[in-house]
Amino acid sequence: MTQIPVGVLGASGYTGRELCKLVLAHPCLELAFAAANDQQGTVARVGGHQLVFTPASEAPLNQVALVFSALPHGVSGAWVQRANAAGARVVDLSSDLRPGRGVDATPLAKNLAEAPYGLTELCRAAISNAEVVANPGCYPTAALLALAPLIERDLIAPNASIIINAASGVTGAGNSPTRELLFAEVTEDFRAYGVGNSHRHVNEMRAAVDGWRGRADLDLVFTPHLLPVARGILASMVVPLRTALADPLAPWREAYAEEPFIVVSPDPPALSHVVHRNIVSISACMVVSRQPTLLVMSAIDNLLKGAAGQAMQNANLMLGLPEHLGLPS
Ligand SMILES: NC(=O)c1ccc[n+]([C@@H]2O[C@H](COP(=O)([O-])OP(=O)(O)OC[C@H]3O[C@@H](n4cnc5c(N)ncnc54)[C@H](OP(=O)(O)O)[C@@H]3O)[C@@H](O)[C@H]2O)c1
């Protein structure tokens, strides 16, 4: 069978390397290029293969069916435009094209402004035919896949504020050297950052929630934390309900019964259940409190389900392949 050529921009980064690994192990894809910036020319061992990172400027964008852009936000949008103009379909992992990108962001060309949000399980119909897909952020993936069944079933109390506390491993910040991410700075510590709803994922999550069943009355209070592990996100969400649920797991069991990458369990999820897998693990229980309140927990691998794995689900759909191909469940 002829392999489909695809390329990775930002291949030397954490999500880019993960994408290269998935492409190299994929039964129907071949890696036509792996492009980098400062690390161009570097030889790296990725997924048991030796890769030489080419300069992004030399990436043969017109010779591939699809490009994964794993570039930083602010850089990615222009490359997405370039790749799409050269004839490639694109999955963009940055926040440049996502909903809620902000009023100050650079205006986008029409084809990019209309890129569907790539939360695969909820947006399949739009993704399959899209030229360009905006892959969701890691925290929004963990939170939105867990909250969607409650919003779709209109179970959340009117005018509720949902409290989302989430902790991520340090690969969430990428692999550019930063003093506050040095081993000695993060180890044996645990801290919040982006407090007061100032993290850019708040706008992305709000924009998605506003669009679902017109629930613009809902708000979110999101506090991310830095966890001294390499990978994984664990989110705990406190959700005020209209009325108590007799079976707190029923919304997810109904909504995701056929989903291979969503695991619903009465046991609270742990990072050890999800790292190196393309799954989201979801649990929920009623909270003993004066108002009907649900605690929802979800865990993902930020580099797989929160980035490269979800991007591969989307690419498979765009290329007419089975969605689960080449992905660890
Ligand atoms: N890390 C996560 O958990 C995660 C999850 C979801 C989404 N994302 C998003 O995915 C994207 C990549 O994240 P990451 O964590 O993989 O970042 P990263 O580790 O910092 O990697 C960034 C990549 O972009 C390349 N690059 C930087 N500036 C460039 C430029 N001007 N021209 C061409 N290439 C350039 C880098 O090349 P050199 O290293 O060679 O300079 C590197 O390959 C970001 O937009 C991020 O927000 C990340």
C-alpha cells in the first residue's frame, strides 16, 4: 500500500517529537520531513529511528498531503497559511487558530478563521472535510471532554461558576530552556500559576462552552498548577448542578459509550493510568454539600491526548483513515 506523505513543523519540540514518533509507527503514513529552528541539522533518536531535523524554510510543503504544525503560538499561524497555500491540509497544535484567541491577536485569513476546533470526539463532522484544523490546548482537552456531557444534557445550575483546578507536568511548557523550569526549581515543589483566570486557556474554554447549547451564562474559574513530573494533566472540577444525580457517571457512560479513547470509571483517575496513552480518563461523584454539587475528575497525557495524539485522530479523519490508526489506547 502507498504511504501518505506528511510533515512535522516544530519536530524538535516536545509535541513535535511525539508526532514524529506516531507518524513513524503509523501503518499508512510516511514522515516526509521533520523541521526545526535552532535544532536544525541535529540528529535525534525518535521512536527507534534516527532523524535529522531540516530547517523549516526547506520543508517541502508542496509534497505532502498533511502538515502538523507544532510551532509556538504567534509563529504557527503564518506557517499554517504557507503550508495550506502550498496544497497541504494542516493540523495546527498552537493556539493561533483556536476559539477565544483574543481581540488583540493578528487577524486571520478567512480559511484559517473558519478552521474547526479539533476536539475530535465532539466535532468529527467538521473535522473530516476541513483544510485546516485548530487542535485544542491540553488543559481545555482535559476539561471540555469532561464537562461536555453535563452541558449537552443541561444538568448544570443556571449562572454557575465551574471551578477547574488542574495540574500539569513540566513538558506542558515546551522544551525551550527557562530558569523556572530547571530541575532544581520544580522538583519537590508544587505551585499555581496563571492565577485569577489569566491563563490563555480560559478564553479557549469559555469560547467552546459559550457555543454549546447557548450556555453563555456559565463561567469558569481556572487555576493551573505546575506538577514536578514530566508529563500528564489531572483536572478536578467542581460543578453546581440543577439537581443531584442518582448515577453520577451516567452522563459520560451515555455520551461516550462508543468512544475508544474515553475511559469512564468510578475510581478517581491517576496520571499513571494515562501517560503514554491517547486516552482521557473521567470519573465523577456527588459531593456532600448543601447545594447539589458534582466533583468531576479527568486525566490525560498532555503530549498525547492533549496534543499529538488528538492531532493524529484529526489527521486520520481528514485523510479518510480510521480515526484510531497508529494511536496507543
Ligand atoms: N507541550 C504541550 O503539552 C502542548 C500541548 C498542547 C499544545 N501545545 C502547543 O504545541 C505547540 C508546540 O509546543 P511544544 O511544547 O512542543 O513546544 P517546544 O517544545 O518549545 O517546541 C517548539 C518547536 O517549534 C520550533 N520553533 C520555534 N520557533 C520557531 C520558528 N520561528 N520557526 C520555526 N520553528 C520554530 C522549535 O524548534 P527549535 O527547538 O529547533 O528551535 C521546536 O521544534 C505550541 O504552540 C504549544 O502551545 C503544547
